[in-house]
Amino acid sequence: MSKEILRTVNLFKAFHLGETIYAVNDVNITLKAGTLNVIVGPSGSGKSTLLSLLGGLDRPISGDIILDGQSYAALSEDELAMLRRRKLGYVFQFFNLIPHLTALENVMLPMQFIGMSHRAAKERATMLMEKVGLEKRLRHLPLQLSGGEQQRVAIARALANQPALVLADEPTGNLDTQNRDEIVALFKQLNEEDGQTFVMITHDPSMRHHAHQVFEMIDGKVTAVDNG
Ligand SMILES: Nc1ncnc2c1ncn2[C@@H]1O[C@H](COP(=O)(O)OP(=O)(O)O)[C@@H](O)[C@H]1O
Ligand SMILES: [Mg+2]
């Protein structure tokens, strides 16, 4: 089997609104390098909260996450921010592109954040835009692109710094059927051809079909792991 890229250890996250809600309740999961992983479950079951913890966007109340041998708990806020930039990529339901930057500039940004030269960032961003099928859209602004195209730009941006892991929260949730199928095919291609590791929340049955692991969440717990 391929090596482990991420592991959670007794992960807990709670919210206190009158009563205490354990949005993530003792989660222990392992992701292997080069796999496509899917999290499913009803609304409110803790999927987005878990993904935020895995992505280092939020801190657990207890437990830890180990990414490529690195414990998040051992990192300061600045160090965790550095890890997010260098080791993780993010794709969101509503794309979250920067509206006044072109598609190419959006993809360049994460590379410039870690100090890559303009020229090198532009070269790699151009390559990534070709990879996601948008070589003819480099100078378009996000609002000049369709939803499916915007999500392709977001995926190219997520891949900018060759992340160990790309996290996606309902990446096809705001797309029509055709764009949805194309984005599912793109994730599958990036996983199969480049060995990119993904973990994504999705309700899409075809994405689930392609996954190496399916985690089912209910009431903050991962209740079933299907290695289909
Ligand atoms: N910032 C927050 N403050 C209070 N409660 C929250 C917050 N974020 C999530 N929750 C609660 O945690 C639970 C899990 O939410 P979430 O992770 O968004 O679920 P899902 O993504 O599966 O729909 C829900 O009961 C939700 O209301
Ligand atoms: Mg959610």
C-alpha cells in the first residue's frame, strides 16, 4: 500500500450555543498518498468542520492531525499558516477567486505568496491553466467565466504549490449537471495521472464511485469507511 499522508488522532471540535454541539466527535481517519477520498453525510453532520480542521483553517479542542509526519498541534499560528500555503490546496463551493485579478493571476498568487519569482509563477500558472483546459482563458476575469470555468481556475490555483493534499468542500455543489460531470472527470484525471491526493465533501454519486475511500459522517462521528 502507498504511504500515509494524513492521520487524525482522537479529533474533537465543539461549538457552544446554549448546549454544546460536538461537530467533530472523536474522529480517527487515515488518508493514503495518491488517493481520492470522499466524505459524505447529512447536512449538519460535521463534514465542513472536519475539513476545516484537516486544512488547518481551524483548531480542534483536542486531538491532533499529522500531515506528512508533521503534527499541527506542535505548530504556532504562523507555522500553521506556512504549512497551509506550502502543503495544502483548497477548493470551495463558490470558487472564491479574487474578482479583480485575471484567471492567470489568481493561479499565480499562491506561488508569489511563498516567494516564487513573477516569471516562474507565470510559467507554472500557464501550465496549470492548460492542465485544467483553460489555456484560452488566461486573461479573463472570474466574472467573465462560467461557473465550471471558475471552478477549474480554483482547482489550478489549489495545485499551484504542489500540495501534499487538496481539500474540497462540495466543489460541484454550485454547478449544473454537465459542468459537474466535467469537474468530477478533472479530479479523477488529476488523481490518476498526477497522483494528486484529494479529500472532498460531495453529494455527487459519480465522485463517490471514483473514490478510494468513502467516509460517512453522522453527528460528528465517522461511522463507516468504505474502501470500495
Ligand atoms: N461556527 C459555528 N458556530 C456554531 N455552530 C457551528 C459552527 N459551525 C458549525 N456549527 C455546527 O456544527 C455542526 C456541524 O456543522 P457543519 O460542519 O457545517 O456540517 P456539514 O458540513 O456536515 O453540513 C452543525 O450542528 C452546525 O450547526
Ligand atoms: Mg458543509
